Amino acid sequence: MSSPRRTFCLSQSYAKEHCFTPSIMKVPRRPTAGFSLIELLTVIAILGILAAIIIPTVGKARETAQRAVDANNLRELGKAALIYAADNRDALPNPQQTSRQVSGSNERYWQWFGQLARYGGINDPTLLVSKLDTAVDQTALPLLVLDPAVSTPPTLETEFTSLGTTSFNVVAGLRLSDKATTPLAFTRGLSTDGTWSEAGASEDDPNRGVYGETGGHIVFLGGNVEFYSSIENSLISNTGRPTSNLRQAVPNRTNGTGAVQILGQDSSNGVASSNGTNALAGP
């Protein structure tokens, strides 16, 4: 069997005419496929739809997670108030109790938190402010409620009272013997009709609900924390009947230093005020 015949290319001119040279062989190229304008617009539209679905979902998930943190902080505040009472003849923080007052503010609202920091152990302002609260400058939070540089008398940090408000309203003058269904503290912005307020002059208005009109938390004297979109007829009044007005859900003690008062910086809502709003008789 004879071997294949080989062609020897002796010169460049001869090679061009007679020799097979792969390196100079021209291979036809296929045209590169690309997106048409319609396909590109379709992709952009799909991405826009996905963004519209995903972004609100992520925001909602973050809000829900932060509300869970706030509920836990409110629960800790309630526990601290009960610890306070155990060392104070069963009386929870009460700014009218002069023997336990702190310096730095004459407003009973701030006094309540000062007493809790001094005797109940809640001395961290971050536990009192929700990250969702637009009425509080989150960058201005001090490290402590009480000024560590002043011990006699215990004094509120100026930066703390300068916040203008916390995320919670509180009830002063309660006793451990009061009903377990008695509200002890709750998310700021609650109105007398049982809803949380969305209205306000601006986003930093303390009369606005911390979560807008979505709702808020209440921690009760029994220690449980509940979230309500509305408290319409969900609370037990001081006469034993359902009520939507938190002022009717606390003991109707209005005289002397043992008076029950609701403290908050959102007085326009009619439930609380900086120096105390009295309870009302239930229905």
C-alpha cells in the first residue's frame, strides 16, 4: 500500500497556487445574534415589575422585624417597672413621689424614665426609641438616661431630654394590686378613639404614631405585650366593661400623690401629656 502523496511547497508563489495552507483559509462567520428593541424593552419591563414587588416586600419585612424588637423592649420596660415596685412598697414609678425624683427636668414624663433608670435598671435610651420613629433624631441618642458624671442628686442627661420624646407613653401611679389588664406603657400616638394617629404637621411631629396608623403595642401590668391595629372595645375599663379609650382602662384615681396619670409628648391625641392626663371613669 503506497503512502499518501505529499506536496512540497518550494516557494511562496508556488504555495499560493498549489499548496493547501490552513492558516490562510477563510472561514465564513455567522452573524452575531443580539437583542431586538422589543426584547430589550420586555426585559426592562419585567425587571421593573419585579422591583415593584420585591422592594415593598423587603421594606415590610424590615418594619415587621423592628416592631418585634420594639415589643421586646416594651416588655423589658414593663419588667423593670415591676422590679421598681418590688422595692417601693408595690408602687410603680410615680413622678409625684418626691422622695424618688431626679434632677434635670420638671416634666413628669422625663421624671418617670429617670426614676426607672435610677431604681429599675433601664438606663439605656436605645431601648426607649424605635428605629422606625421619625419624631426622634436617631443620631442624637445619648449613651445613658442618667448623667454618669452627676450622682448627687441623680440627674437626667441633657441629651436625653433634648430628644423631645421617646417612642413610648407611660402610666404613672400604678400599683401591683391593680388589675393585670391595666395598661402600663404603650406606643406613642394613640388617640381616644383607639387608633394610632397618622396625621401630623411633619414627620418629626410627636403626635404622629410611631408606625403611623398601622397600630401600636401595649404592655400590661400582667407582663404581656400585644400589638393592635386598633383597640376598639379591646381594653377592659375600670368599670369592667370594654372600652376603646385607654384613659378608661387605667384606675380612676385622680386625687393626691397616688393619682394615676398618663404621660406622653403627644397631647394633641387626647390620651397623654407631658405632665399627666388623668384617668376617666369607664362606661
